[in-house]
Amino acid sequence: MSTYTVPPRTGHPTLLYSELALDLDNLQADIAVLGMPYGSPYSAADFSNDQTNAPTAIRQATDRVVRRPGHYDFDIDGPLLQGREDIRFVDCGDIIPDLSKPRGEHYERAEAAVRRIAAAGAVPIVLGGDHGITTPILRGLDQKGPITLVHIDAHLDWREDVNGVRDGLSSPIRRASEMAHVDRIIQIGLRAQGSGRPEELIAARAYGAELVTAYELHDVGMDAVLERIPDGGNYYLTIDADGMDPATMPAVAGPAPGGVTFVQARKLIHGLVRKGRVVGMDIVEIQPEKDLNQISCITAGRLILNLIGASIRAGHYDK
């Protein structure tokens, strides 16, 4: 039995028909899904919010994302794994808290799990959970630096703390800016209002974060934004569901019109794969109770599919 994760809860046992692999100490994989349902709550009511149900909900959309793994997919010009029988695509289950342990213990296990996934040579694809989960996941990729952090979100996420909590959902980009292996940050889709105050904007600009509002993105296009990202890098992609337009991702706490479209996000993913290596990805902040016809979870799955298929086509898993 794994000391890091537990099996997914119900229905589809894994994401996109991947193989269940709970023994992270002996992992053999190229692409590894990891569920991280729980963040670091600001209050007791936050601990078991609906976002904790998202990893299971995204997995349950599997047969609506990919009808059959071997069928041709126009998004990636081939089937999910591009006909590569040698590609090991696994689901490592979920990191859940041990309520008898000190606060934050599950963050430590998540960081350790990601280190083992990376040591096995696999790319972690993480299903949140709220945006606080990006902090331990990114810490676990310290051997992959220097990393360019590419962030899709309506919100800045640069709070030093909220209610004394420094690793919650309003702080992941601030925490990333403090990591020695994070070399550059680009934030895409900013709009409307979140927990950020003027002082957080000042801090982000002082660090040198590249801030691209949703409106600038729509004016200049994703190709122009991709040109601002250095070639040949290692990239970590974190997608907050509210960074996407609510027509595509309605199941969020704070929907804001005018967000990143699916077509733009897909272009970003394919562009990053062509420029360098995506060494990890997460998608966070989906609230399944607010979803319409599973569209948010289907969109999440399609973004993941595009990363997998495009990376394989680009030769990232050639032995």
C-alpha cells in the first residue's frame, strides 16, 4: 500500500483510462496524474469545500473527454498516446490529509510524491483542489529548475498571507516567487477583482512578473504572448479554472466574463511544448456542484489531453 496516496474514490478509477499506480517508490511512468483535493484552508468551513471533489469529478468525465483512447483526435492529430505502446501513462491516486497530524502534513507528502514522480522521469499532471496546492507541487520540482511558471488565472495570487495562512489559495504565486528554482513568472488572463490589493500588484511588478490581462491577450493574441516566454525552457503550467472564460469553465466560485478561451489555452499548451519542456501542470478551483453538463471537467480533461498528445508528438518521450 502506498504511503503517499490513496486510490481515487469512485466510478472511473483513473483519468483518461490511465493505469493505476500507487507504489511511488517503484514508479515506472512517463506521465503521472496526481490528485490533490485539499489545500490549506483559511477557516474550518474552507477545509471540505466543493473544490475537494474536483479530482474525482474530472476523472468521472473521462469517457466524455476521450471516447476511446485509440480513436483519432483532431486536437492532437492522432490518438491520446499517439499509438505509442511504450508510453506509460499512470494515475497515482490522491493525496489526502491525515487529521491526526499537524497542519500542512499533506503538503509535505504531496511535495515528496512529486519528487518521486519526477525522479522516475515522469511529468506530473495534478488535479486540484484549490490553488494552494500549487505551492507543494512546485516545491517538489526543485530539481527541474530553472522553471518558467506560466499561470492562467483571473486573479493575481500574490498575498503574503490570509488569516495568517501563507500557503493558501491566494498566495501560490507569491510563494513561487520565493523559490530559487523558479526563474520567471508570466501570468495570463488577469481581470475583475479577487483577494489582491494594490500592494500585491506592486509586489508582483517589483519581482518582474509578466502580467497579461485578459483584455491585452484578446487584443494581441496568444502568439504574441508566447513570444514573451523564453525558448528552450522548462515550464510549469498552472491553470486556475476561473482564468478561463466562464462559457468554457462555469464551475468556479468567482466567474468573470472575458477570460481565456479554450482555443487560446490550447494554443498556449502547444506553443510551450514546441518551445521547450512542460515539466508539470495543474488545474485547480473547479467546483463540481456548479458545473453544467460536466463542461468544466470536460474542458479540464481536454487541456490535459492536449498537453499529453502534443508532448508525445514533439518527441519529449522518445527514448
